[in-house]
Amino acid sequence: MCSTCGCSQKAETVVTNPADRAPDHGSSRSHGHDDHDHAHRHPHQDGERRVVKLEQDILARNNLIAERNRGWFEGREILAVNLMSAPGAGKTALLERTIADLRGELEISVIEGDQATLRDAERIRKTGSRVVQINTGSGCHLDAAMLDRALHELDPPRRSVLMIENVGNLVCPALFDLGEGARVVIMSVTEGEDKPLKYPHMFRAADAIVLSKSDLLPHLEFDLPLCIQYARRVNPGAGLLQTSVRTGAGLDSWYRWLRGRRR
């Protein structure tokens, strides 16, 4: 898991527009964020136990901060949505279109997670929405402590929507609770219909599954009914939304889902 893939490296929180830095409002949020049946021991066993213990400690610390984040969101009536996907599935494009279409109805702030660069945060900033970038370095996901630090910079308004664009990865982000109110997995039709079976933990953790880039379906050998069948097998309770940011198809369903979660 993440104890061996570099995710313990310190992340960097970047404010893409210094003029948008939130004032110090005196927040009270204090978190900083055997299979052998014989008796003799094997040298590898102690190492395995240490790895498991480290993983447990990492997740326990993360979950504690996540609960504090959750309480902070609830106290301010903020809907925090964790957007997860493989790289290139269309998270940022969906955010750009959502912000533009719902401007005046929902106040949306964004936290962007990437290993490097400010490219996605700059795209969001051009929409006029407040945004903070988290660069995780070699880390493959956001965690609750990273989110806590970014929240101090972003300071999303009360009764607003916070979109958290996680690092592009279909494994580790599903394991780390951020304190979010909803999880959305975005899967593009270019990825293959068996993604839910290959990455069941990610799809099982989702409140909604957004099938993006549906305008490309006529040009692909993608079995849509089979994909839906696989998704339902893994997570029968998740909302399943078919969308195209380019044409706008299906976005009304996405917006209805978002409004419902906001209420």
C-alpha cells in the first residue's frame, strides 16, 4: 500500500492567486495537518508485521483528521465532493463546465490534487472560482491532513460546495477518507467497460459513477450495457450518470444529483 509507494512524502499546498489567500480568521481547527503452522520464525515475518502496523497507523491518523474535517464541513453546511478517477478521465473538464453552468446557483470552490504543476488549478482559476493546488510530489493520493492545510488557505464560504479533485489514480484515493460528504468516480468510455471489475474498491466506495466522454461512443468498441452491468454488480446503490462535457448530454442528471446532495 502507500507505506511503500512514496505517499508519505510531504505535499506542497500552493495558492494559485496570492490575492485570493484567505484571511486568518482565527479558526479553532487545531489539527495539522501466518500462514505457517510451525513454531520457528522467519525473518520476513517481522518485516511484514511492521508494514501492516505502519499501514494501520497511517490510516488511523488519517481517519482522525478526516472526522475533524467532516465536523468542520457539517458545522458550515458545506458539501464536500471527492472526485476520483484514472488520469485523463475528464475531472477538470467536468468541473469547468459545472462551475460555468451553475454560476449564480451554487458557489463552488475547488481543491486540485496533482503530483506536479499548476495546470489544472490555472484552468479552474479562469472560471472565476476560488482554487487551491496541492502538489503531492511522489504521492499518489490526497489525504485528510493535506485537505486540512488547503482548507485554511481556501476558506470556502458557508453553505457552499467544495469540489476536491483527487490525484488521478484508481487505487489509493479510495482508501483515504478526507472527511468529504460524497464520493464520485469518473470513468471515461475510452478506458474499457471492465474498469469496475478491475478496481472494485474504488467503484464500491462511490456514491455516484459518472461515465464521461459519451460523445465518443459511436467511435469506440465500448459495450455500454456490459459496463453498466459491471458497475451495478460492484455497487448496486451508486447513481450512474452518462455525460459528455463537449455536447452537454447528461449533464442535467449530474446537476440534479449534485443539487440533491447539496440539499
